[in-house]
Amino acid sequence: MTGSTPAVFIPGLAGHAAEFDAVADGWTDGPTLRLDPFYGEPSIAGQAARVAAAAQRAGFARYLVVGHSQGGLVALELAKAGPDSIAAVGIVDAPILVPAPVRAAMTAFAALLRTPLGPALLRAFFRATFAEADGHGHRADVMARLAAIPHADARRLVRATFRYPAREAIADLTVPAAYIRANIPTPLDRLPAGVRGYDLSGAGHWVHLHHPQQVTTALRELVTATGSAAAGIPTATPSCRRT
């Protein structure tokens, strides 16, 4: 791919646009659009449509779309539903290859969010995503943003996330794609042919905050599709390598 490639960045539940600032600042390949989550829209497809509308308003005819966590599923859906507008899709630590038993447990968990225990269970779920890389300030910010979301909106998004057929969606992609693994144990060797896998395990779920340069490097390799940039990606722990 040559010429300017705009980039659209989508955070996950309890995320915010500024968490992609460092990655976007390193994206010199074109203009960027950093979005806040769309609350009040309960479906992944509906969120993808709102992202597409925002990109259109920004004047982006064809662009790289990058999503983190639940936002990664929105990016995946956008790339599947509107491939003519998507130059490539980057999926950052999203639940895409979840085994059937785990998906069943996640669905049961989502149902429990409708009970009086729901808010406490959701807080516990988010706390479980934190890793050593996540400092106290970051953890407090995430939990504060989560608390500010109406619980009904949050639980609907969790339900939509757990019910989304990500395995089928990524298999049906017709645009270049990359998956960046960080905290979710996604088996990179099981990604569909043509989907690049990058390993940043140990960097924490919010890897784009902690290692933005490595994330930007992976995205640039995806877009340029030269295949030669992998040799220049740092391999020290946490590593960023293509499989």
C-alpha cells in the first residue's frame, strides 16, 4: 500500500480516546481519529456503523481501523461488513478465538450481570484484567470510568461482546489483518491464514498504553505489507514478533 493511510482507533468498554494518543502520535502514515466508546448502542454491528459514520465525517474514504478489547470486535465487524472502506484491521487483545466451554461460561457470567450482584461482578471482572504493568493510577482511572457507565449499558455491551461470533468473523475477513496478543491467551498459531499474529504477552491488557511504539510498528508492518519489517521489531521481553 502506498500513499496516506488514515487510522481510526476504537477503545474497549471503560476505555477512552486518549489511551491511543501515543500510538496515534507515532502513526505518521496519515491522519488519525481517536474515538470514545459509544454507550447506549448495545450491538457490535451498531457500534461498527457508528464508527463508520464518524470516519466518513472525518473525510476518511479508506483507512486502517484498530480496536482494543471489545473495541477490537467492533473493528473486526467493521472490516467484515464494509471491506471497501478498510485498508487493514488491527485487533488488540480482543476475545476472538474463545473455546466453546469458555464462551458458555462467559455467557452465563453475562446473564448474572442482570442480577443484584451484577455491578460487583463486573467490577471484579475488570479488576481481574489488570496485570503488573498496570499502575495504581491506571487501575483507578479504568474503575472510575466503569463506575460512570450506566450498568444497564455496560451489561448489554458485555453480553454483545460474549455473544459476537468473532471466530467466524475473522475467518471471513477479506482485508489484511493483524492480531496483537497481550493478556488474553489467544493461540496465534490458530489464526486464519493471512492474519498476522504478534505476541506482546506480559505487557498487560492495555498494551497500547504501555508499549505504544511496538504496537505502532506492528500496525505499520501490516499496512505496508512488505514482510521485511519484522526483522526490525524489538524481540526483548515483552516481545513483538510476527508468526
